[in-house]
Amino acid sequence: MIEIHCQKDELLKGVQLVQSAISPRSTLPVLSNILFEADGEGLRLSSTDLEVGVRCLVKADVKSGGALTVPARPLSEFLRTLDDGRELLLKSVDGQKIEIKSGRDRCSLACLPKDDYPVLPEFNLEKAVSLNASVLREMIRKTIFAVSTDETRYVLNGVDLVIEKGKMILVATDGRRLAFVERETADKKATVSAIIPTKAVNELARVLGTDDKTGELQMAFTENQVTFKHKNVIIISRLIEGNFPNYEQVIPKGHDIQLRLKAKQVLAATQRAAVGTMERGGSVRYSLSENTLQISASAQGRVEVESELEIAYKGEAFAIAFNPVYLIDALKALETDEIFLEFSTPLNPGVVRPVGDDHYKYVVMPMQAN
């Protein structure tokens, strides 16, 4: 019989960490549950949708160990109703229920046996690569938004991770835009090339985002899986099979026009102009004349929006159009004061780069102006 004493805050944090891996569309009842495993180390929580799994260790005083699976949603909802700092007593009843008591409050949940739950692989430290977690978090933030959501383009439904010669590269693309970022790694011998599914990358970003002092993260690969370990949390994911597109062919090697702009001004003007598109998928026009950048859009004469920015430009008149969502996504993710906007022709891709960072490039295909 399981008997555990723990803090409500600790348990709820752990439940919320692993709960996000659970698929709401699962047809297997046990996959709507969280696996509880209590032993001398504490209370281990695990969840999976058979593609991505999350496991974390919760501090607990384990009086009697054991394992069973607990329905995630009612457990999470009950814990959220309790005040912070509450002490909890968890006891299993005949291996079929778990009772949660706190003062005069009680919740009983019907459980399923551990044997019905998929076995998550163990983390192999011997083959792990160590990474700076805060650097990886920043790299994910600057690329994940460009991943394709089109399930027919399976190989683009993830982030391409390459580690070689002391460099780590993340690339994401949906075929109309591409985000590339490169950073140095402390491990100069590691060699990795893998496509990591979007859900796993989002889970990792969420885990890293809960701690400002992120420290080190360990990453290990098998033939078709990747495992990330950060402090008391482990994320396991299948890899996407296939070959990622050759991104080096997509990134322009040069430009004819380079503008140095205030990122917030361009973001605000693009957001205003997007109102004029009236629909998702419309284009915003970026027009250059002497010392002026006009950002504008119109929707069949019903709505017209334009903003003008004073810039340093002495060249010929030039105009190019983009999907505003693609620019807005990048400008929000970059968190930089100034950017370079680089163009060649109205039909060639444009490039966004943060000033002072030569190792990030965001490439976006132009559109026909409305």
C-alpha cells in the first residue's frame, strides 16, 4: 500500500509538468493517467502519449512504496483548489484507488494498475552530451515558431538539431520561412544530427522556462529516440525520420539593401498594417523611398492602414510584400533592440537579423502585394 506525505505545491508543480505530455485524443484510458512510483528517492511522476514522455521526481516522505496510475485531470483540478503550503497525505486503497487528504479535505480517485502503463526508457548518462540550458532555451525561442504545422510535411514538423565541431545549430522551417541559429558548445567532440518533434521541443522549452538559473542540461540519443535531463525532469521523445531540407541553399549569401531599424517600431508598424489585410494570409507592403520606410496594407478599398518610419536610406525606390504574421512572429521572439532587414529583389527572400548577432538569420519568402 502506498503512503506518502508531501507538500501540495511540490506535487502540483510535478503534476503540471508531466500532464502536458498527455494527449486529450488518446483512445487508451491509461494514457489519460499519470504513473505514480513511490520509493526511497521520492515520488516519481510519468506521462506519455507514446510519442513524447515526461518524468519528474517530486520531494516526498515515502512511508510505504508502490506504483499505480492516477487520472491526471481530476488530480490536477483538485490540487489547484487547495491553498499553497498545504500538507498532503496520499494513500492507495486496495491498489484500485488513491485517497488524497489535507486537513478536512479529501479526494478519492479510481486508478489503473502500473502494468497497463507503457514503459519509458531509462536515461543513459554514459552517452550524454552536456549543454548550457539557458543557451538552448534562447535558441528554441528564436526558431520554434517557424516549424510547419502541416502534417503532410512530416519532416518539417520538428526542429533540426546539428552539433559538430563545437557548434550547435537549430533550424526550423515551414517552407515559406526559415529560422536559423548557431551557438558555441563546451563539448567540442560531440556530433549530433536529428529532427526533434515540435511537441518535445515545446515541452523542453516549458521545463527550461520555469527556472531562471537553468544550469546544465544533458541530452542522449539512441537510434530513434532522444532524451533530455534537466535537474529532476526527464523528457523522452521519438525522433522524426527523414532528411531535413538543405537550409544552406535557402539562406541568401548577400543583399543589395540593408536597413538598420528599431525592432519595436517595425513590430508596431507591422501589427498596425496587419489590420489592413482583413484576413490571415494577406500581405503587408514595405516601401522604400529616400529616408522613409512605409509599411502599409489595404483590403479591397475597405480598410487601408499605413505607417511611415524615418530611416537612413538613399537608394532607389523599392517595395516588397510579406505575410505580416511571419514578421511579427520573428520580431516578438528575437527580443532585441535593433534589427537588420536585408533585401535583394521583390521576388527574392528577405532576411531579418538582430544587430550584433551574426549567427541568427530569419529568412522569409515574399508575397504578391494586395
